[in-house]
Amino acid sequence: KREMMYAKKSYGQHFLKHESIAERIADSLLQAGRTGRVLEVGPGQGMLTKYLLAHSEYTTYAVEADRDMVAYMQMHYPQLQDRLIFKDFLDFDPASVFGTAEFSLIGNFPYNISSQILFSMLDHRAQVPEMVGMFQKEVADRIVSKPGSKVYGITSVLMQAFYNTEYLFTVERGSFNPPPKVLSAVIRLTRKEGFELGCDELKFRHLVKTAFNQRRKMLRNTLKPFFPAEQLMNDPFFQKRPEDLGWEEYVRLVAR
């Protein structure tokens, strides 16, 4: 019998205990056969890994920050061997393992760093054509939400600019050990192929973050660093609030 491993709060660990959900997450990857490589973030005790390894059309890699989980995985999943990377994903450079090759990204992501994982994926998007991930439901809702929604925010705009976003299914608290305080959800992001943003990306990110840092205010009040006062006051467009604009409108603002 496998020894008990206890979830650590510091790593934001909640272990999925339902096989059917793990299998469903693994099967939600659509491009893994094409990329030939899958990187799982935070495999924990390998509940999802098991279903990834069952696929022969791609090679599975895993990156894990918790030393105890790495030891557990080495013991129980020897077939991962040298493809188990002992590292925090946020410090991981994909080029060190994949060179310039593409890979699919998957994971029951630690909720305390899920937004940072998304931003890291954006930075490496040339290599990540798709991502399937379990998030806190609130975060998942935000990523897929449309303009005008209460939860629409920075991650909505930035992810939707570069990826098509899909909400796949909700996962109840009782599906985990220990149960988290929140509902969870699985989403899929698929990179837009041949996509060009059409403006300076750093400026785009900066403008979006600046606008949402004071999301209750009109754009004329938050975008002072970017536009002349006269334009902000005279153009009725700037009476809108950050959540009223789709990513395309932010691109047009930056390109003005």
C-alpha cells in the first residue's frame, strides 16, 4: 500500500482523489499528439500523471517544487525517470529541457501561484500552443469572462488577446483531499495561430494593468500617464471603465 502523503499548505496542495476527473483532465489536451511533449506542473502524487503516461503519442514531463513529492514520484512512477524536474515552475526555463520545441502545458495548478503560472505561460507562448489547467473557479471564471462582467480583469484581457479560452467543467470541493474552501474548475486555452498583437506588447500589458489597478474609475482618470489631458477629457471613449473594453480595444488604445 502506498504511504500517506500529507498536503502542504505552503505549496497550495490539494490532492485530486477522483480517477474519472483526472482522466477527463488528461483527455482535454487536443494538441499533445502534435507537439509530442506534455509538461505537467505540480504532479503531487501522480493522480493526473498516471493518465498522461498512458498516452503513447506524446512524452510526459513533470516539474515539481516539493522535495517530498519528487521522492514519492520517483518511487511510484519510475517511467518518468529523468523527465521529472525538481524545480519551481516559476523558476523553470523551458529551453533547458525542450530547446525551442513546442509542448502542451497541463496541471492541477497550485492556487496560490496560478496567476503567475499564466503570466509565465504568456512569456513562453511561442512554445505553448495549449494549456489545460485546474484553477480556483473564481480565477477560471475571470480568465474566460467577457467584457462587462464583474470578474473581468487583467488576466481576462491578457490571456484572451493571445489564446482562445474555454471553460470545460466545474470540480466540487469534495473531489480533493484536503477539500479546498473554494470550488475549482478546468479550463483550456488554445493559442491563436499566426496572431500578431498589432501594438507594443509591453506597453499593452502596462496600460491594461494601469487601467485595472483602479477598476472603478473611468479611463480618463486612470490613463493619464498615456494620453494628453485634452484627449482624455474631450473623447467620450475615455468615460468608459476598464471592464467595458475587450482586448481589441486595448490594442487600439495602445496603437493610437
